[in-house]
Amino acid sequence: MDIDHTRLRPSHTERVVGGTTVVEVRGEIDIFTAVPLLARLDILTAGGRPDVVLDLRPVIFIDCSGLRLLCRTRNRVLARQGRLRLVTGSRRFLRVLRAVRLAGVFEIHPDLPTALFGSVRQDEVQDEVQGEVSATAG
């Protein structure tokens, strides 16, 4: 069976807020859709000191290709002395990050205003993830 993967391409919007590039990603990030998104993120992180927020709240699915995309983007940003923040309210996604030992690697925020203007202590996010994992294990 042939599947039209072009319709699965994640759409995204970009805007700049106070010098920070905000990319809102929607849809699925998987082996078929990660490549074009990665190409765009490479462009956005090519300059010096990139400041990027990836709003992943509208993402409905992410596989290992999507995790690779996040790791590559993070590494590019850090290599250029920049900053990358992820926005997600998905407990499931946070559990995935924890399971693959990436939860502590990313700066994670529950909403866009917090990512842009405020801060949630990362240990609070870790505590929430740990609590969720403990609750599902019991």
C-alpha cells in the first residue's frame, strides 16, 4: 500500500519575539517528516548565538527521528553559544524523554510565556516527570 507522506509533513510557523526565534511545530515528526524540518532548523541555527524556542505542544507524534532532530538542533545551538528551549505540556512526551535519558538534556517549559519571559526550575520539571513514571510503574 502506498502512503502519501507529503500530507504528513509537519507544518510549522516561525516568528521572532524579542530576538528569540519561536518555531511552532504541528503534526507528526517521524522518519518521513523530520528531514525538511531539520533543514529549516539548520538554517535557523546557522548564525552565531541562536536563541530558539521550539513549541511542540501541537505535535501529535514523535519517533526516534524526531528525537534525533531535537538532539541535533540542541547540539548546533550549543556549539554556537546559543540557547534552545522546548515547550511541551505532554506528560507522555516528557516520559519518553526520561526513558531515553534526555529529560535533563533539554531546557523544558510548560508554556510559551514561561519559555520566553519566565522560568520554571528544571528540577520541578524533572520531579513531575519522575512522579509520572513512578505513578505508572506502580
